[in-house]
Amino acid sequence: MSKKTTNKKLCPSAQFFYEPTLQALDMLGGSGSTQEIYKKILTITNLSQDVIDEMHSFTMTEVEYRLMWARTDLKNFGAVENSKQGVWHLTPKGAKLLKSGEIDWRVIKKVVSKSKTNSGGKAVEGDNSNNEKDWRERTSEILQNLNPYAFEKLAQRLLRECGFSNVEVTKKSGDGGIDGTGKLRINGIFSFNVAFQCKRYKGQVGSPQIRDFRGSLGTNIEKGVLITTGAFTREAKEEASSEGKRLIDLMDGEELINKLAEYGIGLKEIKSYEVDEDFFNTLNEL
């Protein structure tokens, strides 16, 4: 009988990223966005390029997936917290834990498991006991199957919600890689002419695509935005932010879904309630 083979992931477990996550936040001054934490962790851990490029799904790398779980566990442990704007910060407990140098993943997992049991399965980021994974995967699938023009129209709506004005889709081929243009005004004073490109990728967008897009930008365009349903390679991210070149802002599949949820574009939030049985039990004891 032949042995069953399994595709073992190259990426370390979520527990591996507990300490680097706390270190990253500390190095960032105590708080940081998901992307800032990700970049800092790559520096701290010195992961190989093969590990960094390993995909978990169409929209997320395996490293990003494990980091999501690490943040979730640390949040449930009380070491970090996050705002609605997606900014994470160290709590006093997290800062004390990092300073002690005694970060035992077994202790954290034990506390987290107990917390999930007592919470009655309350939904949190990365918790497979809820339907977040299902709706994210379904949304990703729908985005992948939109026709090119429909996806560009979706990007147009999203950019408008993000504060862009005069957003137009080119509606033509041979446009040099530009799918649309718009104007972004900051604080009612500064304005930028922006061009955007949409890529319905199931894998990763590489640095050549960034260079091609940058090369298509006319002299009247101050900034470019590249939106994809997939992910970006490390080289693509470095190319997009290269000094001395026109900066390209990137929005990957995960951030795209997050923004659609934030602005309620095609996604409706369903609220529920957790029953505090201890509260009702105390009434009987009065």
C-alpha cells in the first residue's frame, strides 16, 4: 500500500510569529498597521523568499495567514488590541510580556483556548468557529469571476468611497495598462491626479507588472494605484516603493475585501449577541 503524501507548508506555525509580532509593534513605537507589522516581521525573521511567496489562498500568502492567527491569539491573550481602522497596538500586558523575554507559546495557547470556550464562540479575526473564512472565500471567488469591466466599475465605486473624485473608467483597450483615472484631494488643499489598474489574479503580481504600470503613467499623473484580487510578491512591493521612482500604491485581495466590508459594498454586516448567562444567574442570587 502506498503512503499518502501531504503537501507540507514551508511557512512556520502561527506560534512562531508570537514574539516577532510583539517585537515588531515595539519597534514601530507600540502601534502599527497590519502592513507595517508584516514588513517589520520580514526583517526580524529573515524568512526565505520561498516561504514569503508561498500562497495560502488566491488572496493571501501563507505568512499573512499565519500572522493573522498570531495576532488573533495575542489579542485573545490580551497582549495586543486593534482599532476599527485596522491599527494594532501593544497593551501593557503585551509590553510586559515582551520585556520579560518569557514568551511561552504553550501558555498563550492554553489561555486562548480557555477564552474561546468561555466566550461561547464569539467571532474574532482568524477564528474558524465563525463564518468569516466562508464569506471571505466566497467574496474572493465572486471577484475572480467578474468580467474585466465589472471589476473596473467595482474599483471605481470603491475609490469614490475612499475619497476620490472624478473617477472614470477608460472603457477602451490599448490604454497602456491604465484602467481608470481620478483625483484625490487631501485636507481640502492638496490634490493628486491618480491612475489605477485592476488585475484579477489568482496568484501573485510581480515586479514586472509594477514597472509596466509605472511606465504607462503619463506626465500628468502624480500617483498610481494597482488593485488586485491576488497578492504581491516581495519584489513587487519593493519596486512599488522604490526611491527616486513614481510611487505605486498597492491593494491586494485581502485589503480589497476589507475595504468592501468597511464601506458595505456588496457585503452586509450581520450582527448577533452573546448571552451573558453569568449576569442572569447573579440576578437569581440577589
